[in-house]
Amino acid sequence: MSFTALGCTVDPLLRSVTDASGRTTRLEPKACDLLVLLAGRPNEVLSVEQLIESVWGGKFVTSDVVTVAVHALRQAFGDNAREPRFIETVRGRGYRWIAPLDPPGPAGERPAAAPRPSPAVAALLALLLLVSAACVWMLLRRPAPLPSMTKTQAVLRAQARGLFFSDRRTLADMDKAIEEFRRAIAVEPRFAEPHAALAEALVRRMEWSNAVTAAEREARREAARALELDPQSPIGHAARASVQFVLDRDMAAAEQSFRRAIELDPTIPSVRRRYGYLLAVNGRFREAVAHTRAAAELAPASSSTFADLGWVELLAGDVAGAQRDLREALRLDPTNGGATMSLVKCLDATGRQAEAWTELHRGLTVSGMSPAFVRMSEAAYAAGGLRGVYASWARAGAKNGLPRFALAVYTAQAGQRSQALALLRQSVERREPMTLWMTVHPAFAALHHDAVFLALARRAGVGAAAY
């Protein structure tokens, strides 16, 4: 049975929402089921776990599917997460339907019939209506039909799969995410979200591989296309921010875009995390921690988010907080290599080298490193401690074509200052994305007052704002 709220009509049978202006939006089945559940329990806070259990049948899905579905509902209603009229996000608890439902009219009651105009007046009105319709048609032509339910479902399924893979931490997973987002666009190119998600994934893949590739052009195009389709898309603005941040090194423009994305919807964890990156590389650690912690509250089951939180806490000097959140990241995913390396830095920084090596050895074992690499690391630690391990990694990485920035990190941690500077110069020349972190990375703390290092930082587009 259909129902109305604040002038919008919901038809669960047709899975559609018609707003006060007459615009109709079709809903994906799960989004519609979620809407019926929320509206059926008005003013009651339902947790993400309850929603997954009731709507998705408790299947193994991430909280992102709920985020995507709620975002789709807000778009259908023209709602704003910052000042919601229909669905409210209750931080740390879940979602709540807050729109008053319009009462149905009495059964069988019909509005009074309006008086019929005279034949002459009716003919004149009909002529005016035809002329108006012709003018509208000439100006607008026939609009494209709404995508079918089948297409909409296929798009949302591919989008949800892409979001799942993009929250993981390997290049193979990111490639799967990119494939899913491209599939969603191929099915129906008129949705803004897959374009934005694809742009974001392409930028992040370039970050992870530490190489700006031919995908740069595609990332720029997809971010622009997302905002053409929906100028109010928060993830569209966030994708543009990532392009401005990583590829253009335009910090002011990127911050403006991130702030716009958060203003449009403050409840998207990935946007908060990415904004935290920008704040951290510019030395604004307190703000970076605040935004990344908000992301962790919004995505409490995301190992990647807790790893990011621990990293920015480490940069901020909160070693105890960093260890706590990095251990939580590893509890959620013991194979998270980034969390392992950050935890090793925490332990080493507090003089607990033996414990740091134990943690590093565990990480090497569970992450699938080759037995030969593990044995090499064991021998290097026995001969020279952690510095010896980093020196052996730098030698092996140079032979295997490891990005110059990673080699610079290892050589700096091994105490090889001049080699680190030479590798950083090559990294900057190659436009490696990770050079964004050079002025705040703990490995380069001893170089902060080196004139060559400062010149390289300015050339990389990060300057010396971090210290």
C-alpha cells in the first residue's frame, strides 16, 4: 500500500518515490525494503546490524551497502544528511525515519467535482494547452526514459561489490573494484555514483602502486562526469577532491571540495578518511585525527579505517592511541600490512625493538610473503636488528623495481641519509604519489632541516607546512 510523507508518495509495489514536483524515482529492491522498514517504525533508531539482518537476511555484506541504500533514498526524497527531513543518521547507533506520515483520507471519500467550463472556454483551454505542450517539446525534446528496474538493480549490485573490494588493501582487490565500477557504468551511465567511485578507485590505485599512469586521464574524466550528472553528489565532490589532492597537488582546491562533500553528507566514512589524509600531509594532525576517528565511528568493522586512524595518531605523536587503534585494525584483519608496519614504527619509537620484530615477523608470515623473503629478513635482523632488515629490503627492492619512495623510506630507516635523499629526488621526478607524505613520514624526521630535502618537498608540491 502506498503512503505519503511531506508531499512525497511512496509506492512499495512499484518501488518508486514521487516527490512534490511530480518527479518519480525508481528504487532498487533492497533500498525499497529498507525504506518500508524504516517508515514502518517511525522515530525508532535501527542499527546497521538490524538493517542488514532484516533487509539483507544477515548475509555477509559490509555496512557500505546500508550507506549506499540510504544515500539512494535521500536522493529520491531530495533529502539532506546534514539537515534531514526524512531519514536521520544517529551517529554510532544507526538510522531513524523522522518524516511525519500523512494520514489517509476517509475510505470512499472523493473530492467535490469542479464546475465544468463552457464549451468555448474548454476549447480555448485545450488550444492553450496544445501550444504550451508544443513549446515545451521544442525546448526540451523528449527526455530519456528512466532506467529499468533490472538496470537499476544491476548498477547497485555492481556498485556495492565495488565498494566492498575498494575497502580492502591489495592491488588485486582494487582492480576488482575498478572492474565493478566500470561494469555499473556500462549497464547504465546516467548514475553519478559509479563514475565518482571509479575516479576515486583509479586515484587510489595510483597511490598504492605509487605511479601516475595513463589512468590519470580517465580519473579526471570520471570525476567531472559524476558532477555533470549530479552537482550535489557528495562522492562526486570527494572524487574531484582526490584528483586535486593527489594529481594536481592543489591543496586549497582539494580542501574546498572535501568540505563540500562533507557538507552534503557528513556520514560517508571514505570521504572523512580521504580528507584526513589531506589534513595529515599538511601537518594538521588534530583535525586529521578528528575526521579519521569520525570515519571509524561510522565504519566500526573496517580494518582499513582503523589502520588510517592509527597512522594519523602516530603522526600526531599519540603513540599509545596509535597502538590501540592499530591493534584493533589487526584484530579485524590480521593480514593488514599497513597496520602492521605502522605498529612496528610505534613499538620501535618507544624502544621496544624486540617486540617490534615479533610483530613484523608475524605480519610477514600471515601476509603471504615468500619463505625466502622471510628467511632473508630473519637473517638481516639477527645481524643488524631492524636497521639491518630495512637495509636488506632496500637492496632487494632495488633489484625488483620497487617504487623509489619505498626505497627511500627503507634506506632512511637503515640510517643511510644520502641514499635516501637521492632516492627521494628520483621519486619526485617520477611524480610518485606517495611523495605527498614526505614531510610528515617518521622515516624522514632527521631530514627536516636539510636544504636538499626542503627543496624536494617544495618541488613535490607539499612544501614545509607540516613542521
